[in-house]
Amino acid sequence: MNTILVTGGAGFIGSHVVRLFVEKYPNYHIYNLDALTYAGNLENLKDIEHNTNYTFIKGDITDEDFINALFEEHKFDSVIHLAAESHVDRSIQDPLAFVKTNVIGTMNLLNAAKKYWNGNFTNKRFYHVSTDEVYGTLGQTGLFTETTAYNPNSPYSASKASSDHFVRAYGETYKLPYVITNCSNNYGQNQFPEKLIPLFINNIINNKPLPVYGDGNYTRDWLYVKDHARAIDLVYHKGINGETYNIGGFNEWKNIDLVRLLCQQMDVELGRSKGTSEQLITYVKDRPGHDLRYAIDASKIKNELGWKPSVTFEQGLEKTIKWYLSNEDWLNNVTSGQYQSYYKKQYN
Ligand code: NAD
Ligand code: TYD
């Protein structure tokens, strides 16, 4: 029996991780702790909500007493920590929210694990899910490796960097067994339409402008979310305590090239004539502190643990588009209400 606390399991990546673990490991019990912020959505897990090895708990990782009581009650063997405020543009609007959840929330989990494991670390593990954005930006060449110095540029990446440092420090100081993974940009089904790909899919469906920041010559390394979940499964089971692993897609795209590909695929799926969606591309004011380029050297996880992405970008993007087009209710639900005021504030 393995009792795992997954935080942020109602979010984008977390829901894929929860589903993979619940379905693949019937003898584990997965507790999904999520505050259900704007980004959390139990619809993401409808298909597994009645599984006997799955329990959803609504709660906030910034609430220290609640987190302590939860550890006391369930005596978790391990934590896979994904709960976070995750969007760079929101971190520019409200940095403190990112400190609260990403730094204080992580601290509460670390303290609870330390307290309840109480020096007995056999078969215990604190798995912290992080981002490549902690490394800051690359120029036109080079790749982020596990030894690249941290140099975060946005409030989001600064808060994630801080949490990574605390996890590492608890490993050094208190011998807490941990692993950290730093992953590149994810895409796929269930991603909240504030991030580039689902936001643009939604706007193309609704014939709205596609707001490309700056000149569009920013580069990201894209990974299909289910391949990230597979990597998390592998590192959870085979990773070495105290190690960090970079996860990436071997898949760099300039934003403007990605947007053009997306437009072409959307035209096909929507039965629109070639070039229709591209006409929606609109260059808008750049993001402050915009990182030029992220690209991951994922050779450590590839060589040491045997992981590699399972789909090409074109395949993953096609699956993603098809999912959004056949889940219009999901998209309409998350883009009503609050989303409209966020959109106005960010883009008008
Ligand atoms: P997301 O925003 O889709 O989901 C975050 C989830 O955390 C939501 O379900 C939300 O309700 C929950 N949450 C937020 N604050 C909480 C709190 N105080 N207490 C409990 N739950 C809370 O994020 P995501 O894209 O799925 O990212 C998950 C993790 O992966 C994050 O730690 C992020 O930094 C990391 N990551 C994301 C990407 C990416 O491209 N999306 C890439 C690398 C790493
Ligand atoms: P995003 O999906 O927000 O991920 P991140 O900032 O964490 O990399 O953005 C991906 C890239 O797309 C980034 O260079 C910013 C750019 N972008 C736009 O040009 N327009 C948009 O409306 C958004 C949301 C992002």
C-alpha cells in the first residue's frame, strides 16, 4: 500500500498525473488535495472520481493547521506537489499571491512531511514539480541542464525558484528525501485557456484576435502533458533522492511559427479555407521581462531513466485541438464569469 498526497490534482498537469496513478496503480491510494482556484476543475477527473483508490479533498496548502491535520489523519507515504499559481501574466498582476501559494504553501507541506515522517524516511518521498523558468532565459543558443544557475526573471519563476531552494534545503538540513523535476512548457487537454495554446484555440473558434506578444520571436520547448505525467511516474518510482531532473520535449518553437502551425491545423479541423485563422494574428504590447528562449537538455532523464516523449508536436497538437473542439462545454464553463474580467484586464 502506498498512500500518496497529490497537490493541485484538479489542475491541468495534476489531473493527468492523478489519472495515470489511479488507473495504473490500483493498490496505491491517491489523495488529491486542491483548493479549486480558478484553475482547478473537478470536471477534469469525472471519469475516475468513483474509483475506490481515489479521494478528493478540498483544501488550501497555505493553511498550516489544515495541512498538519491532514498528514496526522492520512499518514502519507509520499507527496507529489503540483499545486501552484502557474501563470506568468497573473504573477505580474499580483506577485504576492504567488509567494503565498508557491512559497508558503510549499513550506507548509515540507514542515508537515518533516514532522510526521519524524526522521523515519524509509520509503518516503517528497516530489516537487517545478519549471524550467527558474533558470531564467537563454540567448539564441545553449540548453538548460540540471546544473544551470538559477536566474528567475518573473514573479512566477522567482516563487518557483524559492520553493525549489527550500525543498533542496530541507534535504540537506533535515535529510528529507526529495526529488525535483524542472519541466518545459506543457500543452494538451484540460489546460486553462490563459496559456498560449488553449487561449489561441478558444479565440480561433470564436474568431477573436490572437494576441502575439512583442515580435513573436520568443522560443519555448513544448511537451505533451501526458508525456510529462509519464516522466513524473518514472521519476517518482526510479529517481534518486536528492537529484533534480530536467524534462523537455526536444521540441523548440518560436511563438509565431507555433501560432501559424496551430492556425493551419485549426483551419483543417474547422473546415475553414486555408489561411483563414492566420488573419486573426495581432501583434500586441510585449510582456514585461519576457524571457527570450527556454530549451531543455533532457539527456539525464533520457539516459538514466529511459524516458522520452511519445508523440511528435504535430500529433500532440492535433489531439489537443480535437479535444477542445469536442469539449465545448468544458471550454464555455471555464471562459465564462471571472475569465472575462481577467481577459479584459490582460488584453484591453
Ligand atoms: P494549473 O494552474 O493548471 O493548476 C494548479 C492547481 O493548483 C489548480 O488545480 C489549483 O486549484 C491548485 N491550487 C492553486 N493554489 C492552491 C492552493 N493554495 N492550495 C491548493 N491547491 C491550489 O497549473 P499546471 O499548469 O497544472 O501546473 C502544475 C505544476 O506544474 C505547477 O507547480 C507548475 O509550476 C508546474 N509546471 C507547469 C508547467 C506548464 O507548462 N503548465 C511546466 C512546468 C512546470
Ligand atoms: P505561456 O503559455 O503563458 O507560457 P510561459 O510564459 O510560461 O512560457 O506563454 C508561452 C509564450 O507565448 C510566451 O513567450 C508568451 C507568449 N504569449 C503570447 O504571445 N500571447 C499570449 O496571449 C500568451 C498567453 C502568451
